[in-house]
Amino acid sequence: MKQEYDERNHDLVVGINDTLVHRDQAGISPFDSAVQGGDAVWEGLRLHGGRIFKLTEHLARLRRSAQALAFTTVPCDEEIVQRIRDVLAANAMTDDVHIRLTLTRGVKITSGMDPRLNQSGPTLIVLAEFKSPVYDDSGISLVTSSVRRHRPDSLDPKIHHNNLLTSILAKVEANVAGADDALMLDDNGFVAETNATHVFFVKDDVVRTPTTRACPEGITRETILEACATLGIAVEVGDFSLTQVYAADEVFVTGTMGGVTPVLSVDGRPIGAGRPGPYVAKLAAAYAERTAAEGTSVA
């Protein structure tokens, strides 16, 4: 799986605080905390028919993450939503759009890790791109990475932070192995998530997914669990081993950028019949129905 350049994004306008600027002219200070140390939080949003699905939940997670990192100020939701509206209007965007929302600690008065060097408030970046779901809905392959997810006492995954090196290193391994993405384990060897998505598997008509001990509290993950409850599908959340994933009837992954995507193989082992199964089809349809009908109007 490789994302491709979309010609529709040639002249994108990007929002940096209250300024709108062409993508080729957009500038972030070399003293910004995101540049200095990945000191920022982010959210991925998707625009469906002029609406953003679960925008309130995304902004709440952004705020929780910023508070956990001790940001002294965080823009109010109304300000953030207005900045999103400004960027979407400038790009004439209403659908098939992915929005990367980044909030950094801001610009430092001099280089250094000390947050007291940040005295001008946070930097808010709104990057909206025309971008269809990035995974092939006919199915993808995974390979298990040697890179483990952080322990909660090391770098709590509930902080949706910009320090994504573990995911990048895992993705490098997947690229080298010729797989679409990397399956990542926690420090105890249980399945956590992939480098970019949450993992579900089906066995004996039960949909199972790992806890969020070693992965973010995914909003698409939450939506799929809600869909299972609505459809009367049995669910189990817990610690699961690779062996259980290998023996699954179906495996699929979820995320805002890609939606719901079947997994056809893990570490070279075919999953089930080696083709998308009925549960992923049913849940993908339920997810598509909700995202098409619900959300906050922004465009």
C-alpha cells in the first residue's frame, strides 16, 4: 500500500493559526516545538458531504492530549472549527477530504526542551487534502514488526502525540518485507495495533479487538464497537496473541484515513479463506452508512 499524489492538491491552501497560505509557501518556525522535538498533538478527520464525523470526539481527544502534555493554552473548539471551515472554503472542499489537524506547543524563544521557553501560545495547523481512503478495500497484507508499542508508563498511547517514530520504524520493516503495513505488539507480546490502524479479528462469530493499553483510543474503533452492539454481534476486548490472529476467520483494520479494510494475510499466513469475509463487509457497510448520515457541518 502506497499513497499517491493527487493532482487536486497541487494548489492547496493550508491554515497556520489565523493565516491561510499556499502549500509551497507555508512556513513553520524552526523554533516551533513540533520541529524541535515532535512536541505536538494531532487528529485525523474526514469530510463526508460537508460534514466531519465525530468531530466533537476528535476535538475532545485533542484537548485531553494537550492537557496531558501540559500545554498552557489550547484554542477553544469554536476557534478550531472556524479555522477548519476557513481552510475548507479556501480550497472549495466538501467531500472526499482528509484533514490533518496539528496543535503544537508553539514557538520557543530559543532552542531547548524546556516548555517554559514557549511563551507565545500554541501553533494550530490545518492541512486538508483531497484524499480517498488509502487502503485497497479488496484487502491488504500485514507483517509483524520487531518494534514494540510503548508501555503506558513510558509514553502513554492515550496521548495522541506527534512523536511517531515507532510507527515509522515499523512501517519501514513492512516496506522491506513487501507488506502493506506492520502489525505491532505490546511489551508483553500481545497484539496492539498496526503502525497506523486498530486491529480486529473474528473467530467463531465473535469480533475481538485488543485493549487500548498499548494503543490510542481510536474513534473509528469505537464506532465499529458501536456497530457491533447495534447489529447484535458478539464482541470481546482483551489481550490476544499472534497465534489467535493467525487462526482467525477474518481480520480487518480500522482508521479515519482508511475506514474499514480487510486483511488477507499476516506474516505470509492466509487469513480464513484468503478473501474478505462477511463480518468485515457488514461492518464496513454500517460504518459507511453512519459517516454518510452523521457529523458536524463545516462546509
